[in-house]
Amino acid sequence: MSDLAIRSLSKTFGGVRAVNEVSFDIKRGEFLALIGPNGAGKSTCFNMINGQLPPDSGEILFEGAKLNGKKPRDIWRLGIGRTFQVAATFNSMTVIENVQMALISHANQVYRLWKPASSLHRERALELLAQVGMQDAADRPSRELAYGDVKRVELAIALANDPRLLLMDEPTAGMAPKERNDLIALVKRLVIEKGISVLFTEHSMDVVFAFADRIIVLARGRLIADGDAKSIRDNPQVREVYFGT
Ligand code: ADP
Ligand code: MG
């Protein structure tokens, strides 16, 4: 069964056709890379899937239900999580408080009951931090974290919502190559364990070819290829548009 179905999705900004009749599916448990040069329309696709941006035309179906017209918050509640290109946590809080906040929000508990150093969801938050390798930093202020570690905490925050589909727009932006590889390996391991699907963008082709189950290529708003690493690597149109060879 397909988890997410994108049907003829289009979005124009002024005269720019940012996303042009794009269709693809994400199957349950799939680790799917969306690649393409800068300006190809990747972020615009993410923004339409999570409800931040209304499509001009086309359909988005999640587990068979239409997402068009729903608000980001409702889409998030349906089980579609998202991380952002620029990682951000609440700096005035500790690492674990950030994850506890996400758990409180997921449980739909009232925010004003929140008190710093509260024990609410502490165990579950520690478990999530352990899953991303950040349990030792639990009680440190978030602002002290290195960028790569903020990305890991952001992942724990996204997982606090128990997503069945996780959207990650350039999760490794600003990271060194080794850190990139480690973060994507971590995400892949977690999604296999949890059985969730991931759609991610990533600039390093080495990382994409090493980890993605399937790769979708956008160029100037159009989907030009959809297949496994080998078929993408050998695709002449991809080589021309993406690698310039
Ligand atoms: P990518 O994420 O693949 O780099 P984007 O989806 O961000 O590409 O952008 C696709 C095209 O749409 C680009 O030409 C970009 O300049 C344009 N675009 C994106 N967002 C907006 C916006 N809010 N207003 C105007 N143009 C936009
Ligand atoms: Mg982008």
C-alpha cells in the first residue's frame, strides 16, 4: 500500500513554475530521496505536502485521505512529521525539556501546565534521546549544543509525534561529510526499526546512493526520474541535468 500519493502537483510563483505536474508515491517503510539542483522545486513539494503552501492543482493523499486544504497542524496530527533545513530548538530550555515539550504537545496536554524541570514524559523523552544518541546531553541547555547535535535533538522532537511519515528537507545542511553520513545512517536505522517512511533531500550524492531505497529527481519543477540508485546513476537525462555530463 502506498503511504503518500502525489498526483499532478503544481505550484507557480509569479511566472516561475516551481513544481510542474509532479506525481510520485511513497510506500510504507520506504527511505526515499528527493534530489535535484537548487531551485528544482524540492522545498516547494515539502511545503505543499505538510500544508504550509496550497497547491495550485493536483492531489496529495496520505493513507488514502486527501490532504489538500488541511492545515499544517492537522497534517502533523495525522502522522506526518517534519524537520527543517535550519535546525532550531528552544534555546532557553534544556535538551530534554525540548523533547518533553514535543511529547506534551503530542499528548494534547495543556501548555500552561508545563513547568521547567517537570517530570512529565521524562522517561519517554530520555528514551527518544537515547535513540538519537543524545541521552548524555539531556540536562544541558540546548544553546550549548553543536549544530550536528541540534539536528539529532530535532530528530528526537520529530519522533516524539510518532510520525508514520517523516519529511526531512536537507537534514544534513551545514554538516561535515562524516556527520552527514552518520545522521542519515541513524535516520535510516530508526525508520527501519519503527517502520516509518521518510522523504528526504540531500546534496551529497554519495550519501543518497549509499542509503536511499529509491530516488526521485526533480529539475526545473519537473520529475525527470524515479528509480533505484543504479537506474538514477545511469539515467542520461539525470546525468545531463544534475551532473552536467
Ligand atoms: P529547491 O528546494 O529544490 O532548491 P524551491 O522549491 O525552494 O527549490 O524553489 C523552486 C523555485 O520556486 C525556485 O525558482 C524558487 O526561486 C521559487 N520559489 C520558491 N519559493 C518561493 C516563494 N515563496 N516565492 C517566490 N518564488 C519562490
Ligand atoms: Mg530547498
